[in-house]
Amino acid sequence: MDSILAKRYAEALLELGLADGNHAAYGEELALFSAAVQGAGEEGRLLASPALPAEARKKILSQILDKASLSPLTRNFVSLLNDRGRFSLLRETARAYAALQDEREGIVRGVVQTAVDLDESQLNGIRSALGIYTGKKVELTQKVDPSIIGGVVARLGDLEVDGSVRMQLNKLKAAFQ
């Protein structure tokens, strides 16, 4: 239920951003503010707590917003979440916004796992091949995991391409059993 609500809030903010041409800026602000609240420790947890009276949450949020450099629309959006008792959805709304923005722009994000660090040309080759396969622009984060021995494991959403030596060895082992 919360993920549905978060997506609806994200869709509403995205529509406003598309209307005024600032959707990218709103997404960045929402993500940065969400991360700042998560890193705020006790204050951040208090804002999401229904046990704290609404007026106290509003006062704390106002103090935080006064320190933040947010556009008026993002500021109002965050205040709206708080006023409606949905501040706990901030992080999930920021994620949903980013996902909607990526979907709109034809971007798919993923992780490529290798045994050693790849140089930029190797990473670009993998990015290009995955882009051809998916038909989308691919953004990759690289992780190094020596346990895969060699090769590449790529994850894009639900898609996993495992071309690791570890996987090949496991297949050989299963074939001999």
C-alpha cells in the first residue's frame, strides 16, 4: 500500500515538474533531501513517527526546511507529505520519482560485477552491449567481487546475465554429479 501511495505522490510531483520544465531539478532535490533526512538521525526518525504530535513534527520540519535550499515546489511537496501524515513515504517517494524519471527517459540502471576493476572502455563495451539488448540507455555501477573468478555478472532490474567463471564451474560440477 505504501509503495502505491509513494508512486502516486511521485507521479504528481513529476507531472508538475514536466509542466514547468524543472522535473530533473525536483528529482535531485527530493533525493538529496530524503538522504539528508535519513542521515539526520533522531530528528529524521521523529519526523516519520506518528507518535509525535503533528504540530511538533511540523515545527521540526520547518526548522529543517529553513536550512535546506529547496525550490518552493519541492519545499511545499515535502510539507504536504508531512501535513498528510505521509512523511514516512519520503524515501520511497524519492525512489519512485527517480524510477519514473528513468522510465520516461528510457534509462535502465544496473550493476556489473567483475573479479577485477574494469577500465572505462571495457565498461563502455558492456554498457553498449546491454543497451543493444534492452533497447535502452544503460547506466551501470561497477562492483568488484573476486569470488566470481573471472567474467561478468550484470543485473538490470529483473534481468541477470551471468557470464562468470564461477557460474561455468558450477555448471560443470552439476554436469558431473
